[in-house]
Amino acid sequence: MGQHGTPHTAPPDVQPTAVHRILTVMAKKKKLSGPNGVPHQLLNTINHAVVIPLSHLVNKCLRVVVFPEILKVATIIPIPNEQLVFYLKRNNVLSSQQYAFRNGHSSESPLLKVTEKWKSAMDTGYVIAAPFLDLKKAFDSVHHGKLLNALTQMGVLGKEHRWFHSYLAGRGVPQGTVLGSVFFTIYVNSMLTQQPTTEQSSLECFADDTAAYFIARTAAAAVNGLNNMLRTVRDWFEDHLLALNAKKRAGMLLCTTQRRKSCKSAGPILLGTEELNKVDQVRYLGVTIDRHLKWTAHINNVRRNAFAGIAAINRVKDGLPEAELVGLYHAFVEPHLTCSSPVWAATLRKNRERLEVVQRQAIRAMGIRRVNKYDGPV
């Protein structure tokens, strides 16, 4: 791999330890079996015996630049994914506005960046216009020729490029897999590079989840600036043969409660000639964002899901030791309370108190009487 003749760091050979790790994960998938019908239970049994020959076969496949036809019916292709992600991270070829498959970043990263930017702007009297777009059958719509060209632009050349050409021949981009997400991330990278971040606007992505915004002194100016941005985005979608899901696209104007009347009178948010439905809240990367950044709607969702987890603990807790009950708490309650919590931690005091109620009920469900690390504010 190398960009326009410039040497990039090529991924190393696939090691037996990587194959062992992947087989261990696959063995836990109860419904998983390949075209040869090998049951998942057998993977644990044969793991140590096959890791060396399998790693040899994978590396041979990469060297001869051919992806076996029989494996194209599989739903999980983990080894090439690891190699490609290694290349993307090591050579830093993705846009800085793309947070997936970059070291030190997660789905929290774009959430924190945009919401902190928005809150700062709102505190100084600005208005933010933001669209939330969902692509229709995004992976199915990826044009192989354009994807391969994007790989070339990122420096994936020679054998590696021919291998991906072989992999894609006669099939679509695999949905429901990390490799499919990697391909799509590469595919949309040029959309981000043509819309660089400014003080007023940006496009921020995590794989195929995209947030855009335009900040201005008035709602009308914010909408006008965003509409100009979205014309370029729409043209890029059309050129890359991607269509938007009409039922899942929306626009939102974010402002302080003092400016909500002026926001209501702003003009339409347009994607080309199509008007986006204006909403008061939207779910993005697992967090419900409301137009005043109060986070009440998100806290409502957190409470509902956490209480469902507590109810599940109450149904099975009789006779279980405390350690197992604590384990159930970590599995069914705590994830809802902590997921992306740095994003919404500055919510209203009354919302934090409502979460403390959830914690106290979880403590009672576990039968914990003493004060410990599970007690107190979230």
C-alpha cells in the first residue's frame, strides 16, 4: 500500500494469535455456521489445531490477490477487516471529521465535539441549524468502481487493491459487519474532505452516522447557511449514487429557550429542493438530542431502559448471591446510566436527581444495605 507512489506502512502478515482471537469470538455466536456447515461448538475444540494453517491460508490469499468464491457467501470476513483498519489507523488517511476506525476515538467523540460547540454557541446568543440524515440501503448502494477509486486515493495500491477488487466481484458490500462499515467509511471520506470544518459549520461522521451544522446570529442566517452546505452534500450523494431515507431525515434548530419564538419563524431546511421535517429532538449515536440541550428526553429514555433492567433483576434475584446480583446490575442497568454520560452529564439538576432514584432502586434490587460505590449520584 502506498499513496501515489509514496510508501505507506503496509499491514503485517496475519498472525495465528489473531486467528485464535477471531475463532474464539465466532465460537460464541450460537447461530453461526459457514457454508461448510461446521457448527460453532466445534470452533473451540479445533481452535488451537487450525490457527497456524488458517493464518497461512489467509496470508496466501492476500499474497496471490484472490478472494475464494465460496467464502463470498459468508456473513463475517474478519481478517481482511483487521488488516484494512490497521492500515487506516497507522497511516491516518481518514478525514479528521471521521471518528470511526481512528485511534483514541469512539462514538462519544463526535457527540462531545458537536454538543460542546453547540452549547458554547447557544450561551453566546447564536442559533444552530442541524440536519440528521439517514441513507436508504446505504451499503447496497455503494458503487464498486467508486469505492475502489476511493481506496486508490487513500494509497491502497498493487496487490492489496487487486485483492479488494477480487473480494467485491460478484457481491455487494457486506451489511452487518465491521468490514462493511469500513468500506462505507472509506466511500464517504471525500464528502468530508470537500466540506472542511470552519468556525461556523462542519460535517462530523462516525462510520455512516452523520451530523452537520451551521451556526449564525439569527435562525434565518443559520438555515440559509445550512441550505448552502446541503446543496453540496446532495450533489455528492447523487454523484455517488446514494439515496436518503425519506422517513428518517429531519432538521432541527437549536437555541436557548429565550430564542425559541424566532427559531419557529425561520424558513425551511432544504436538501436541494426537498424540505426536511423540523423536529424538537432526534436520536443520534444512541443519544437523544433536544433543541435546547436540556437532555430531559434522553434522561427519560435512560430511566425507562434502566428500570426495565431493574425489573429483570427483581424477577430472578431470589436465592442469588450479592456478587451475581451486582454482575446483573453491570450487565442490565449500569450501561444505560453510563453510555455517553460525558455528553449529557451537564443536564438539569432535577434530571440528575431522577437518575439517583434509579440508582437507589437498583441498590435495593441487589439487596445491598451498606453505603458503597453503587450509592450516591450518577
